[in-house]
Amino acid sequence: MPNWNFQLWLAQEFPISYEEVVDRRTSLTLFAHDLTYFMKIHGYTMDSRWNTGVFAVARWIYKIHCDTSTRCPKILHRNYEEDRDQYLDTVTDSALAEFLRLWNHMPDFDYDTKNGRLLWDELQDMLWSYVDLEESTQGMQVVSWFDESDSDSDGGNGKVDVYIQDSAAGWHSSRN
């Protein structure tokens, strides 16, 4: 692992045109802001660890540069298969690729580099780690599907379990 200094790494400058140079801290701030907006328009709110996203994104990309094997934080939200499927159906690979193409001119996001490819490949998992399903439109949608499913399976009133009623009537007994 290279011996990086996080603050020096953030201060590193890159040309973005013939006349303009930007430091990594500035570019990551803009990227995190745009990424937060991208998630919002796709129906996802980020959790409290995300805050503005700047530190979360910077730390994640820094770990890519340092070749750290564990880059994404622990998932702290509800993690049902239905939630993950909804997320992958909404925040698709193609939507993320389209978003990242807008940033491809910056060295950290250049798909033609090793670190850029890792970033492109892992962005979806990193974002999944930070979503707040309880506050997100998409997360609430999945919960509503569960609620609809529960009410369909218990006779429609949401309070009675049909299996328990049948058991009480002797239908599921092994003595029959």
C-alpha cells in the first residue's frame, strides 16, 4: 500500500482545461453534491453518515488509491433481498455509467485507469452502504409491498393470520 497522506492527497491539483486547475478536495465536493442529487432523483435519501457526502466519497476514493481491500462501510439499514433488487432496478449500472461519464475528464473518475475502473465497478455497492431506506421513497415503496402482501395473506383485515385460524380449527394437525 502506498504511503499516502490524506490531506496531501486532497490538495493534489489536476488540470481540467488549458487554463484551469482544480484540487481534488474541490472536485470531490462537487462530485459528492452531484452524486447526492443523483440518488435523490432516483428516490434514495442518504443516511446520517453521508452528511454532505464529501467525506464519505473522499474516504472511499482514498481507500481505492491506497489499495485497501475493505472500502465500503457496513450496511446499517434494512437489507432485504427485495430492497436490494429495487435498488439495483432503480440505480442501474447504465444510469451510474451515464452519471460517471460526466466526470470522466477527472483523473479519479477516468475509466481508462485502474483506480477509475475500480471506482466505476464499486460505486453502486458504496452507495448501497449509505442509503437510508426508512427515509427513501424507494425504501418506503418496498415496505408498502410487504404491507400489501401481509394484508392479502391474512384475510384482508391485516389482523388475522389464516394459518392460525385453520390450525385452531384442526386443519393443520398431525392427529387427523
